[in-house]
Amino acid sequence: MTSGPITTQIHHDILVVTSNNPPVNALGLAVRRGLVAAIEEAEGNDAVKAVVIRCEGQTFFAGADVSEFGTPKAFEQMLPTVVDIIENCTKPVVAAIHGTALGGGLEVALASHYRVADKTAKFGVPEVKLGILPGAGGTQRLPRVAGVPLALEMATTGKMIGAKEASEAGLIDRIVEGDLLQHAVAMAEEVKDIRPLPKSSEKQDKVSGVDPSVFADFRKANARKFRGFDAPEANIQCIEAATAKPYAEGVQVERAKFMELMSGLQARAQQYFFFAERKAAKIDGIPEDTRPRTIAKVGVIGAGTMGGGISMNFLSAGIPVTIFEMNQEALDRGTGIMRKNYEATAAKGRMSADQVEQAMGLLTPTLDFAALADCDLIIEAVFEQMEIKKDIFTRLDATVKQGAILASNTSYLNIDEIAAVTKRPEDVVGLHFFSPANVMKLLEVVRGAKTAPDVLVTAMLLAKKIKKVAVVAGVCHGFIGNRMLMPRQVEATKLLLEGATPEQVDRVHVEFGMPMGPFQMADLAGVDIGWHRDPTRIENIRDALAAEGRWGQKKQAGFYDYDDKRRPSPSPRVQEIIDDFRAKSGVEKRDISDEEIVQRTLYTMVNEGAKILEEGMAQRASDIDVVWVYGYGWPVYRGGPMFWADSEGLQKIVDGLEAQESRMGSDFTFSKLLLDKAGNNEKFTR
Ligand code: 3HC
């Protein structure tokens, strides 16, 4: 039989059901219909004794088809019914799993009576990342099969587990190597006469007698991580229901919560973001057949915090790195910190001692610039000064083999100006990593006026290889992320003069869902960053703090005072400095509302984002959102600044900015794009 992407074939007395729905065998309507037709075929054919469900291509079903959500298709032949039909099949059903069995895919597997998996297969329920929950019986079957603690962890974090862990938890019956289909058919032959059929929905042992404190403890332990999100709590409540109610009632709780989440703004934001992240990898205006360059060896210039962090990304991905420094002491210090970072990861059990040695074994520290000559990509990560960068790129041009990519990690400077000192500006690109570079997922790929298409393609592919999310940015001061940070910082500082406190401004940002506010961020990054270093030249509050050595957390004093454990408290001295500046500048102190803080710091960011878009410095609004979620911790449940602005309504943003325009003075000008879109009742994101 063939029904859309589903075909069936009889192997002796086993019906093999195959899905071929590239790229990830998402469970779209045609697949769901085909699966039901296949089960009907099995039921209707006496010669069939058992069924195997398998997938062609890179993976077993990776879940529901997210692009169907919110469309009429999602309501036809719905997945909860399909999985019930599978479980209720009167003949044994064996799921043959390879790749990643995710979400609805794992739910299909759980509804099958037996599960055989390739040893490289992975399992997960990542629905929480889409703002929802496993809504095809997953919240009820998973704890019954794998136990409550693992189900809670998987459902609330979306974390994937490997075949070994899945097998230990009872989630799969057999791990196999080699021909998966052959193994699955063999298992089907073995079990074809066994009755009653083992049904996940009927298993009780792992959900009976579970102490309710398990849930309370889990909530408490993860309160920080789940702050602001709706979906983790809904997942917990469903799993709790699995322990307190019969299966039939549990699935009703699941359905109700699924629908509630699905109709909410958070789910819309997170599902939008899922596609935004994948769209970001696509580069406009580049021939489709552009082939990447080979990157077998990377050079890094500078073994400071950034250079070290950048190097670790490549080492962890198995790519050799030559790291250059000016003197032995700095080189030793830098490589020592890298080793320590790896060892700290190993101590947490996230890598083995062998893996630490393997990574460090790929590192070649050097004081000899010529050692960079045969690298395929060289990333400069030195002090943020144009003259120094130009000097380095002149030397690189003279030293490094032709065809190599020359990259700068600058966070603000003009890539075209840097490229212009070389005879190969087409090989020059910005690769702006975020600190700590071995941890932060974002990479801004700065496209210079002359950057060659294959350099860009290489950068985007390489980003994926080192597990970064890359976004293409144009050449402008601060690119996408830091450029949008500037108006926020300017207005936040002015708000202090006008009567707000650092605590109030930060609180508004944290309540909004940011990990920290602008002043907490300044204290963490260093108040002295970008400071002119002249203590007698005090032109603003930040200069005054820096002049007094209030450089932030590292000095236990910045916008806040810090105790030995780096716990912050409001600083009377900072308030004195602010009061002093206010008196000098003649600004009148007034009560500042939280709403004004939002308008002056977040609305201005949206306005800057719109300018970035209208100048073509970002390819699309969703790229800006990806930068802010991955680079600065913008709450993903609000989609990113541009999606958030759309959901607030652009006219509301314009009205808010107009209300504040006189206070912002010459620091602020409207983006034409924002005004136009608001006027036409349009959105940045669709
Ligand atoms: N629905 C629709 N499209 C999907 C999809 C899905 N579930 N999963 C992936 N895709 C698309 C991507 O958008 C991308 O499209 P593009 O090529 O046009 O950009 C393409 O498939 C390839 O995806 P990736 O670039 O992510 O490929 P990778 O190989 O890096 O990763 C993956 C593969 C691990 C399967 C990853 O795509 C993934 O994690 N997918 C999401 C899985 C998921 O969230 N499943 C749960 C869905 S919700 C659900 O099941 C509800 C149910 O409980 C009722």
C-alpha cells in the first residue's frame, strides 16, 4: 500500500510500514493518515501477524509538523487518535528507531508495543521548547514507561537522552547495531504470538505510590530555570496527573493543558522562534550552489578571555587550533585558563578526562606569527583598537596562505576598514563571538562590502559545526546586538539622573524576563570597559564610578555594593554620585514609573532594531530576535524584541516613544520603518 509518504510491504508475515517524509519525517497530516491506513491494513489482513514502523532518511519521526500548528490540517486525523489506534492494534507493533525520536515521534514509539533502537538513536520530548507539552499521550505514557523523575526532566527541559540511558530507563526494549530493519523484523517475529500486548498506557508500577513531594521538590529545584515560562509547569502538572489519576483522566488533563498552552502567546512566540533560528542560517543574495571552503586548521590571535574561549569551540569540535600571543607569560596564562575551564567541565561530569586531553592535544600555542601561515581560518581577538587590528591584518595578509579566511572578532569596529588594509578584502569577515565565547551560542557573522559568498557560507556552516547559532549582520557600529544595547544604556543612565534608581531599572528588566538589567550587566561585564582611563575626566555617572575604582563585581563595587559572595546591595555612594550629577546638570528629580522605564529602554531598542532593518544591516526581523535571545538572554517566550513589538502592537510602541520623545531629546530619532509599519498596521515578523 502507498498512502502519501507512507508505504507498506509484507516481509513474510510482518507488515513493514515505512515513512518517507524528508527532511525529518515530521508527523504531518499525510503521514498521520498513512499510519492509520497501515494499521487498518494490518488489521484487515490475516496473513499479517505483526507490524514494524520505521522511517527512511536521517531520522525516525522528529515530532509533529510544527508548520501545521494553527492551520486546519492540525485538527484532522489528530495525533492523539493516531497513537491510540497504534496502541490498540490487535497485532504487535514494533517501532524501529534511528536518528532522533522526538515529541510526537517518541509518542508514536511509546504507543507501539515494542521499541528497537539503533545504538546511536536519541530520544526526547522537546515540546516545552515550543511552549507546549507532549500532547499525544506523551505526558501519561512517558512516566509510565520511563519513570517519573526522568519524565519530569525530559518534559520540562526538552533534553535528549541516548539509547543506553533510554534502555536503562525501560524506554526501549532492545539496542541494536547494523541493519535496523532486519533486527526489528526479527523482534516482530519473536513477539508476534505473545498476548496480552504490552501497552504503555496500562503500565502502573512506575506511577503508583509516587510521593507528591517529588513534584514540589522538582519545582523548587528548578524555580529559577523555569521563571516566566508557562510550559514547564503545565508539563509537571500533567505528569503529576499521571501519578494521581487513571490513564483516561490523565489524558484529559493533558489535552486541556495542551490546548491552553497552544492558544497562548508564549507558544506562538516559541514556535516563531523555532523557525527564526533556522531561517537565520540562510544568507540572502548568494547563489545556491556556493561551495564552502575547507577549514581543517584554525588560527587564533590573542590568548585572552575571548581568544581562549573562541579556541575552545574549535578544539571541542575536533578542529586543531594554533593560538598566537606576544609573550610567553600571556600565552601560558591563556592556555592555562583553557585547561582549567575544560577540567571544570569534566569535574561536573560533562566531559571525560580523556576528552579534556584530546581537546588540549589539538592546541598549538605559539609566539611565532609565521606559525599561522598554513591555517585555513584565522580569527583575530585582540584589543578593540582600529590601529592594532589594521596592523594585524597587514601582517596576516603578508603571512597567511592564499584562500584562507581572515576574521576579526571585533564587537564594534568597521570590518571594511580592516579589510581595506589587505589585498584580499573578499577573504575578510567579522566573526563576533559573545563572552564567554565557549559558552554563549550566538555568533554574529559580519558581512563586509567585499566579503566573498563562499566565505559567508563557510562561516555559517562552521558555526553549526561548533554548535553556535549564526546570524548575518552588516557593517555598522556595534552590528545588531551591541548597536541595540546603546540606546538602552543611554536612556537607562539618563533615567538615573531623572530619579530612577539602578535597582528599579534592573528590576523592571528582570520582571520582563531578562536575566539581568542594564546596571547588573554593567557590573558583571566591568564598568571600566570602554573607559578612557583618565580619573580626572568625569563627564557622566559611569566615568565617576570608574574613577573611584567602582569597576563592578570584580572590585566588589560598581552600580551596586557586593559582599564576599558577590551578593549585591544598593549603594549609598552611587546614590550620592547620582545626586551630585543631578544637582550639577540641573535635572529635576521626579518619580519614574515602571512603564516609562519600559518605553525608554525597551521601546528604544525596538526603534533601533527597526533602523537596523531599514538600513539592511539585518537580513530579516527574526534575525534580530535570534541575536537578542541567544546573545543577551531576551526571554524566548516573548520571541525577541521585534516579535514582542509586533505582539504589543507597533502603534503602541510609537505612542509610547512619542510620549517620551521630549525627554529623550537629541539622543532619539524615530525609525521611518517603524512609523510606516505602525501607520499601515503591519508587523515586522509574520
Ligand atoms: N516540524 C516541521 N519542520 C521541522 C520539524 C518539525 N517538527 N523539525 C525540523 N523541521 C524542519 C526545519 O525547520 C528545517 O527546515 P528548513 O530546512 O526549511 O530550514 C529542517 O526540518 C531541518 O531541521 P534542522 O535544520 O533543525 O535539522 P537538524 O538536522 O539540525 O536537526 C532535528 C534535526 C533534531 C530533528 C531538529 O530539527 C529538531 O529538533 N526538530 C524539532 C523537533 C521537535 O520539536 N519536535 C516536537 C514537535 S511538537 C510535537 O511533536 C507535538 C506533539 O506532542 C503533539
